[in-house]
Amino acid sequence: NAGVTQTPKFRVLKTGQSMTLLCAQDMNHEYMYWYRQDPGMGLRLIHYSVGEGTTAKGEVPDGYNVSRLKKQNFLLGLESAAPSQTSVYFCASSYTLQGASNQPQHFGDGTRLSIL
Amino acid sequence: LAKTTQPISMDSYEGQEVNITCSHNNIATNDYITWYQQFPSQGPRFIIQGYKTKVTNEVASLFIPADRKSSTLSLPRVSLSDTAVYYCLVGDLYNFNKFYFGSGTKLNVKP
């Protein structure tokens, strides 16, 4: 099993450009999450999904949109990239909400995004 | 909303036991305490989770006092490979409740 796979791993954008980050999981998890991590800080939740076709806002949703058309995929979109969105983006999935001890959140290895 | 407070960094030597404490004064009745480990350029990885008293698994122990306002992650006999950032999270498992990773504790294990 691959677990949680994020593509791309690195990307550089110019201000105003748009792009989509893809997250795929092969564990049949219901719940998926997108986080951002800025230097020296913990992860902050952007959006999450409790199942196919559903999404909800997290702590820092502004400037991002998400879609969960298929259970295994969770897409994060930036419509008009801004330098403040330069960050490392992590996707995660879990069987239960937040993750129980026998079914924790599983994370991808991140996408490093730079906005010039 | 249970925010967490952890030391920014800690140093240790190989073979020592390391205890990292997390404060969560506003923990709610339904909140669980979860710890994750993160290596550079990787996503966080689950270590241990608990609700009260003591939980132990093959890699760590988690101590939670009766008032649950803090918790302590204990790593027995650390090695160089335990150098990482450790995050404490507090939140409700079954109802989505915002939970914070916080800034974490950078553990530096020296030879």
C-alpha cells in the first residue's frame, strides 16, 4: 500500500496563478484533511472532508477551495496564489474523525509551494 | 477549544529517557490527547493516544494526571533517530472540534 500520496512534491508559482494539489489515499478512509505548515510552526487545518462529496472549512480556509469527488482523492485548489500562501502543504486521512489510537491520521510527505 | 502549550525545544543524550510535557488547561470532557512525531521533510506520524491515567505502547508511554490539564510523553532510551519535532494534540474524536497541532517540541538527541 502507498498510503497517502501527494502530487506534486514541489512547485513554484507566480502571484495570481492558479494550481491544484492532489492527495490520494488507498486505505479506504472516510476522512481526509489538508493542512499547511509554516516555518517554525505546527500544522493548521485548511479544509477537511468527512466523506465523498462533502467538504468543510478548517481553521484557515481563506484563499483555498477543495473538492472530494472520489473517496480516495482530495483536491486543494488555489485560485489566485498569493505570497502569503507559500508553505508546505500536508494531506492526511483517517478512518475516524481526528483518528483513534488504532486508526490514526496518516499523512503524506507534503508539497512545498513557493509563491513569487 | 483546547489549545496546547509545549516547550519549544529539548536536548537529550542517547540512552536517556525523555519526558515532554504538554499543557492543556481547557481540555473538555470528550477530548483525547494524541501525540505525533515529525521528521524533516516528512508528514507527522502517530505515536500514542490516551484519555486518562497511563497508556503504553511499543515506542512510548503517555501519562495523564487526574485533572487532565497536562500530559507527558515519555520516550525510553532515546537514540539519534528520535531527533524530531513532537506535537501534542487535544480534541474530540467523534465530533469535529477544531484541534491544534501547536508549534511542537524540537527534541535534539546527542551522541
